[in-house]
Amino acid sequence: MLTVSILDGYVDEPTCLGVPPYISPYPRYIAGAVWNHDHTARVVYRTIDQLRAEQSILEVFARSDLVVVIAGMAVPGRYLSGFPASPNELLAFFAGLKKPVKVLCGPSARYGFGLAGGKPVRDPRFVAAVFDLIAQGDGELIVAELLRNKLDVDRVDPALCRLNASMIRDSAVTGARIVEQHPFFPQYLITEIETYRGCPRSITGGCSFCSEPSKGPPDFRPESDILTEIAALYSTGIRHFRLGNQPCIFSYRAKGAGEVEFPEPNPDALERLFHGIRAIAPELKTLHIDNANPGVLARYPRECRRIAKSIIQYHTPGDVAALGVESVDPIVIARNNLKADANEVLSAVKLLNEIGSARGANGLPELLPGLNFVFGLDGESKDTFRQDYQFLQRIVDEGLLLRRINLRQVIPIPGTKQFELGDKLVKRHKHEFRRLKHYVRTEIDRPMLKRVVPEGTILTDVYLEIHEGKVTFGRQLGSYPLLVGIPGVLSLHQFLDVKVIGYGYRSITAVPYPLAVNTASLETLTALPGVGAKRATRIAARRPFRNAGELVQALDDPELGQKLLEYITVK
Ligand code: SF4
């Protein structure tokens, strides 16, 4: 029996996320290609974190006919539930693996291994000794070709790319069931869905740092293909979806794509798509989006308002449209062919606030903008940092909501204009970058968090992921979830409702809601507003309480006792 192993070393690209709790389309399409070739094939899917924890997985790989590794960070990120594969560990894991044919694919094969923001990528040749094929093209096509050619790597073009979106129609559906092997399946796994690849702005060269224009103008997947894939994923038990694999969701099936830089958005197509998803996946728990081009929202406010309304009608709340701002400095914008100026970004932020700021059932606003800034671009000066900060301050002053501000240093990707400049300006402005980050975290992020989730807000279905000391950290599922710190060591891998009690710079503090006062830990009791260590000890000593009155009596301050009843239950 043909055995193919897939090692998911995770991907993070401008238009695709595949770090847990996300699974990218790469392993799904590749598994589909294998099963389309031989429906009896055994396909084993493991993540790099599983391999680190259990090296006996290497024995499974050693008995396979083909091992496909997916890896590569093209944008810098920090992750809570997964740690991407590094080139060094791939060398270490695969050095002794003799029998199987080994293929590397994903952004690491195409552009190299991104190591951290501001640092040059590591060339894929670094790991060439342990791979038989570095697939710069599309992994699913190359794997299909390999299988057709009886695993003879010399007969396969490593640059093979899909000609159009119809080439993934079948593999996307056939491969959907591979998600069942993900360690987070089904409850905590978000499937990243591709709606199209390629950027409309590729006709003008695109932004200087971005790899997406190399994929050419947009090649849209038909709604029916996307819906069939989602139906297949849903039938396995998947309930979390993100339409994140495209440069701009507002430009899906835009009119004039490939001919003009900012094609006219197509609200009808998006209405059909979102309505269709709800019809085939009625019990879904998450339906979110990701990227949006602020230049499109600014140029086509009428169409984008309609699209935002459709999204809100069918999605789940807490959604984020991540706007690629990169810089508001006119010199940087001009030199790097960026997509929008400060006024255009501001109008996009206002439009999303107007349509999306109402609070949804999970405690978060329906749909908010997030802003991405990139540093180290051509034309950047010390004044760039001042201009970016002032722009953010203006958003705060105007009372607008932002879900997230992402400040990162560019990774110079081979094949982009930025690659020629390298990390020169990243190095030159590292102090300015650090200082801006500090100011934004302390003076913008925290007030913004207070606005987005005021004290006392109840957030539903927070999934508990890790412990750090005596604090449990969790997040709601979705695009750019808020990090929630809960004082006390709670059982992990459960969903919990929480009530907000405080703020960090990029996280919030909350307690389980309603808090079972008779069993709560001392740490959690201490964190309750107005309680502190002394009163928490007193509450703990007087337990169990049979009713709320007993709790109020146990405290030295009846007013505080009444306030606490908003948080706790004696049941
Ligand atoms: S608009 Fe710029 S950043 Fe966005 S996908 Fe196109 S080239 Fe990349």
C-alpha cells in the first residue's frame, strides 16, 4: 500500500496562515492529490510539534514511500499554540531518513525560511542535503506528478504551478478529511480557506516587500468550488472557518481584476458566498475573514459597505479585517508602491467602524479593522515613525475602534524589490522601531483595548490553552483573537465564559463567569475587583456558602459584597 506522510511545519504568509489552531490549505490539497492518485493510499499527517514531542513518529516516516514537509514563515509572527519548524531541526530530524522520497514545499521552498522580522531568509539550499526535491511550485501538483512518475524526482518539474483555480477543485475536496488527524481536531481547529490567489496590484508590480504579485493577477475560485470544499470539511466535524487565503476579501471576484489596479468590488458574489456557507454549514461556530485592502475600501465605499453588511449578516462576531497599511509616510508609500495613503486608510477604518462596531453575541464587536505596519522599507526615515504614531493617535482621538495594531520589521523575500535593499533600514532604525513599539503598546493599545472590551464585558467560549505560573491563558477562536489571562490554574482544553476585570498592553485579565465561589482558587478570588489577598483568604475560609446573602455577610464591606454578586455564583 502506498504510504505518504505529511509533516506540517506550519506556514505564515501575507495571505495564508497555517499555525495551530489554523490548518492551511497546503496539507489538505496535498493529501487530496495523493488520494486522487490512489484512494487506498495511507496518508499520515503529523505536526512539527507532535514530532518534537514524540520522535517515534520518525519511524512512521521511515516506512513511508514519500514524506512531504510543509514549512515557511514569510511574515514574522508569534504563536501561542504551535512553533514553526526551523531549518536546523529539519536537518536534524531528516538526516537519518533513508527510504522515503522527501519533498519540501511551502514558502520555505519557494522563498527560503523566514527566521524573524528584519532578518534575511535562509536559503532553501540550506536543507537540500536531506530533501530529494525542493518544490518551488505548487506542492499538490508536484506530489501528483511524483506519484504518476513512480516517485522518480528527475522526471518532475519542481517549479510546476497551477494554471488556474480549477486545478485544485478536486484535491481541495478529497483532501478535506486529513483534518481529522490534526491534534486540535475538531473542536479547536480553524480551517484557512482560499478564495483566490494573486493580487490585482501585480499589474503595477505590487508592494515592494510582498511575494503575492509573483503569483500574477487574481485567479478566483468559483463560489461553488469553495462551498463544496467547505461542505467536505464540515462533514468531517469542522466548525471553524476563516476566509483568510487571499490578499483582499473585498476584492473577491472584483470586476476588472487583471486589467486595473483597484478593480470594482462585487457585493453580489460575496453575498452568494457568505450566504452559501451558512446554508451548507448551519451549525458552524466561527466564520471569519482576514485581509482587506484599504485602498479598495476607500475607492469603493458604496460597494464595500454592502460587502461588510453581508459579512456581518453571515459571519460570527469578533471578526477582523486586517488592513495592510505598512506606512503612512508619503515618501515610503511612493517608493514602495503601497496601496493607500493616510486619508484612504482612515476612511477604510471609519467605514468598518460604521458597519461593524456593534457588540455581538460573543462579547466582541462584530467586525473591526486591524492595522498592519511594516518597517525597514525604502524611503523610511526617523520621521516615518513619528508620522505613523501620529496617525494612530488620531484614530484614538477620533474615538474609533481598532482590534489590533501589528508592527513588524520586513523580511526581505527573494524576488521582491525589498530583497535588493535587504535589512539595511531595519538595522539603521532598530531603536526607533523599539521606541515606537513601546509607545504604541502603552499609549494606544491599552486605551483601545478598554474601548473594545470595557470592564465587565462577558466573553463567551474562551478556549484555555496554556499555563504560565499561576495564570491560565486562553483565547476565543477566530481571526486575531484576544489573549485572555485568567488568574488561577484551570484545566486546559476547555471552553469557558469569562468576565473582563483588567488590561495588559495586548491582553486582558478576566475571571470565569459566573465564578463558582465555593470552588474557585485563591488566585482567582484575589483577582476579583476590590477583593485582594486578605479578603480572598477570608472568603475561602468561610466556604461553602449556601446563598448569596452568606457571602455578603462574610465580607467586611456590604457594598463590595453586592458588587461581587455580578461575578459569582454560589451554586
Ligand atoms: S496589495 Fe500589496 S501587500 Fe497586498 S497582496 Fe497586493 S502586493 Fe501584497
